[in-house]
Amino acid sequence: MMRIDIISAVPELLKGPLDHSIVGRARKSRKVEIVVHDLRTYSTDKHGKVDDYPFGGGAGLVMTTQPVFDCIGSLRQEREYQAVIFPTPDAPILDQPTVNKLSLHENIIILCGHYKGIDQRIRDELVTLEISIGDYVLSGGELPAMILVDSMVRLLPGVLGDAESALDDSFQDGLLSAPVYTRPASFRGLGVPEILTSGNHERIRLWREEKALERTREVRPDLYRNFINKK
Ligand code: 6GU
């Protein structure tokens, strides 16, 4: 079973997303083990301090070395980790191929930092992979960590049913999804594309392929070009 250790100074932020829906169910049915560690409990400071003023001045506090080195050190005594991941806006943007690879690991650590950053020595000595979730700024790494966890956990064996199979996802083939509809077939005068109710599975497959290409070309020309060039 995959094990994910998440280190955070604000562990309350992680509760909801880990306890419900797909990730919550995956944990309950033991498809994944997720353990949250409160960084403050590793601080040797009497007030549980985990950050300090930056050398050289500037706004904001920087996460200090001691609690993080001690926390990761004690985890490493228990098992081997294939990755120590640090979500941060100054990193390559997370994509599906990276998620696919990470989901194959046995044990990983995710270290959540503050927006103003963590002491560079932590990144140099402990972190093995840095990821951003997009070009905008968040106040901490906790929400990005939840996004990373969700994206990995849904790929683990037995987590999604056949009906929701991850192989069908938008992005697994580098394209966005075709539009979907459900009952009723007519709602306030709005119908659904006739082909979807035709029962002709080959024509439906071709229609979805065409719509996926169309949609990708319109809203994500970068993905579209990539897809066409790779074919
Ligand atoms: Cl991973 N962290 C923070 N704080 N902000 C972000 C981000 C990560 N990705 C995009 N913005």
C-alpha cells in the first residue's frame, strides 16, 4: 500500500480533503495510508516556533531547519522514501505524466511550506522534487499538497471503479474531455446531441474524439499542438 507522509505547520488545513470523497474512501478501504505530521511538535523551541526572520531582511518569515530536519530524519528511520516533495510556486508545473510516475512510489513525503519560503538548506539537503500547481500565488503549500494527493490517489489500484476509470481522463491522452450529458434527454427545451442516444458505440466514440480535439484546439492550443506533433 502506498504511504504518504504530509508535514505541515497548519495540519487543520488538511482535514477536510483527506477525510472525504475519493481520498477519504481510499484511506478507509486501505488503498493508501496518509499520515499528517504537525511540524510544531518537532520544534525544540519552547513555543513550538517553526519560522524566523530572513537573514538580510525582507518581509515575511522563513521556515527554519531544525523542525524539518528532525521530522524527516525520524520518518526516515522508519522506512525508505522514494521522494520528498516540496510544493512551491518557483518550480516546474505539475502535469499528468509526473503524477502518473509519483503514484507508483511506495513511500513519499510532502513538505508544506509557507509562501515566503523555507530555509534553502532544507531544499538543498532534503527535498528531491519541487512542484508548482500553476502561475499564481497561494499562501502555503497545504492546498497544493492536497491537489497532489488527490491526483495520485485516484490512480491507485482499486480506488476508482471501472465506470470512473482514470484511463478515460482528460489529459491521460493529452486532450480535454468531450462534453457529457445525463437524463432527462430534454430539459426545459434543451436537448442532447442525438448521436449519444443512438446506441451506435463506434459513432459515439468518433464523436467524442472529434469533440475532444475541437475543445482542446479552442481552449488549450498549447496542448493541441503538442498532441498533433506527437501523433
Ligand atoms: Cl505549490 N505553493 C504556493 N504557495 N503557491 C503556489 C503553488 C505552490 N503553486 C502555485 N502557486
